[in-house]
Amino acid sequence: MVFTKICRFSRYMIGPFFGLTMMSYFIYHTIYGNHGLIAWRRFNKDIEQAERNLAQIEKTRDNLVNCVMLLHPNSLDPDLLEERARLMLNMGNNDDIIIFRPYF
């Protein structure tokens, strides 16, 4: 009699238990899985960092393109030419005050 009640009770509980287990599995992986909510936030942070790096690299590239355009023979800037010649030849006048600054 007791065994029959246990069998009947277990038959009614297997389905809901299995459903609850599967639901828990999917909820866990929705939050913590490789493509879950936490990974999604981490991917968004990585994308924002990559966009900031891209903006910085584009700014550096624009500065370098500008310097190259100023050294173009058709639009040669005498000041930039003198600056580059002094830097490359390591020469200067005795009364010059030289301040080195990076270009980018």
C-alpha cells in the first residue's frame, strides 16, 4: 500500500521535476553561458574599447597624413622642412632653443 502510493506520487512528480530541471538549465546558460547576458556585456565593453582605439589610431593617422602632405614638393612648408632637416642632421645654431615634442 505504501509502495503503491510512493509509485503513484513519483509518477506525478517526474514530469514537473524534469521540466524544472530543464528550465533551470536554460536559465543558467541564458545568464552565464558563452552567449549569455554576462558575455554580452563583456562583448559590448570590448567593442567600446576597440572603437576608442580606432578613434585614437585614426587621429594619429590623420596627423601623419597632414605631415606628409606638408612635405609634398608642390606644397612644401619651409618651416617643416627646416625642422626635419635639423632633426635628421642633428644640427642647429648656437643660439637656438630646441624643444622636442612628439608628432602624435
